[in-house]
Amino acid sequence: MRILTVVGARPQFIKAAVVSRALAGRAEEFLVHTGQHYDANMSEVFFEEMQISHPHWNLNIHGVSHSVATARMLEAISGLIDDVHPDWVMVYGDTNSTLAGALAGAQYRVPVAHVEAGMRNGNLHMPEEINRVLTDRISTLLLCPTTHALDNLHREGFDTHNGMRLAVVGDVMFDAAMYYLQYARPPKVELPKKFNLCTIHRAEILRDPQALRETFEALNTISRTQLPIILPLHPHTAKVLDAIGYDLAKSACIILPPTSYFETLWLLSQAHVVLTDSGGLQREAYFLNKPCITLRNETEWTELVAAGVNVLSGTNPEKILQCYESMATYHFDNSDSHLFGDGHAGNKIVDLLLQTV
């Protein structure tokens, strides 16, 4: 069996590492890196430290609009399908790379497997939500991380579509965290003994200068008056901050360059509270028993909010500070430790791939 795997962003490298390990010796995998995350700390380091094969192709598509990026990726991936003749195209998550890979597979009548299918937050102003919905619609095998994701697909009528197969396999990010935690290591910088961890990168906040400034206002207040905030800064976030004239040198947060996955795991394991707009970090905080504040008005991971381990703050400074006061004293009792499967999602995905063709 031949599988063409399409990745492009940091979380996808982590997810693909899990499935690639499970595929070894059972199928032939061809890995395409679209180039969506092109900074060395955001891409190359993952292949090195996670000990997975480097991509067969790097398309180097980045620095353009969503529509242009998706179109260029679609064109390039279509050509690779012509060359490889895969039995499956496999895509992960909700990025432009995800949609482009799924479109290429569907147009060439190659079955598409969508890892992390069924996630919804209801906000179609977010590019990620559009990508999720469209990718699910044209996929053949919808691999859900949670029962809630499967329920979303049932509500949308996916179980009535001929030729589609739906399955709950668990979250490959959980597999990754449990497997790679043994390799966690601190960044090579001096850090305070106690700290919070924050990441910001979503387009929704970056295209709203007022929301971005207000978020940093709250982060600075927490960092000055509570515990320092460690903020590994995404390159695009840094570029946007510079464009709106925000002086990072005056921030009370401790700004780091992008951290590797192993460094991020270590920071998570030591953090007091996690503040983020990332879907991945929300779950990883839960995996490591850390309370989380999501700097958005909605989340696709509603299970975490229902469990009380995650709260939605939006970007209002007062609301962020209120949420921090609440979560800073939260006692994490891991009341539902099976929200994201049993740590064997990768093997379940490969079993289904082999069974379905």
C-alpha cells in the first residue's frame, strides 16, 4: 500500500510522526511538506529530534495569501499524485495544507483519510474552520479524535453519505505527548523557577490590532503581578507585532524564539497555567494536567471546557485577568482521563487504512 501524507505546519509534523511510526513496515509512505511552516525551528528541528524521515518533497509554499497558498499547494500535490499513484492521501488537522491535500486526492479519485475529523467551533470566519468542514466533506475515511467529534459528523449527516467511513480512534497528539515526554528538555536559556506558558499565532487575533494589543496588555499584567509568562514567539506573530508598532522589548513577558517540541513539552510540564489560542496546546496542557486559558471566544475542543480544565477568555484584558485568577488556583484532578483515547490512536489509524482499501 502507498500513502501520500501531506503536512505543512508544526502540529502536523507531530501528528504525522505518530502515524509514520505505526506505518513502518506495514505500508509505503511518501511525505510531502508544503512549506507552510518554513522557519527551521518550526519545521526542520521536528524531523531531526522526533527521528522521522525527512519529507520526500518540500514545496516551499509560504508567505502568500490563504487562497494563493492553497492553489499552489493543490497544483503541486496533484502532480505528485500523478507520480506516486497512492492508495490513500492522508491529511491532518485544519490548515491550508490539509485542504489542498484533500482536494488533490478527491479530484484524482484517490481516497482521502482525514486525521482529526469532525472538529467544529462554529466560527466560519476562521480559515481553520472552513478547512475542517470542507476537508471532511471530501474525505473517505474520517478519523475522529473524540466521541464529540463523531457526534458533530452525525449531526451534519455524514453517516448517510455512501462510501464514507467514520471512526473514533483517539487523538494522535496524546500518543505523541505520552511517547515523547521522556525526551523533554528545557530551552537553552535561563528561566525563572515558576512561570506560565503562552503561545499566540491564530489569524483571527493577528488580523485585529486592537485585540492583539489588549491581549498583550493582559499578559504583561499577569507577568508583572503574578508569575512570569514564557512566550515562545511564532515568526508571523513577531512580524505582525512589528507591523503595528508594538515594542516587544518593553513587554513584561519573557520572549523566546520558537521552541522545539521537546522543549515545549518541558515548558508545559513545568508551567503553572497555560494561555494560548492554539488547539494543540489546549490538549497538551490537559495531557500534562495543566489548567488552560484559551485566548479565543470559542474552541473546537469543547470537551475541555465541559470538564472545567479550560476556560474561554477572548481577548478582553479584564476577562483574561479574571480567567487567570480562577485557573491559577484550579486543582487538576484528571476527572476524565479518557477524553482523547488510550494512547494508541496511531496504530488504530493504520489498521483502518489497511482494512478499508
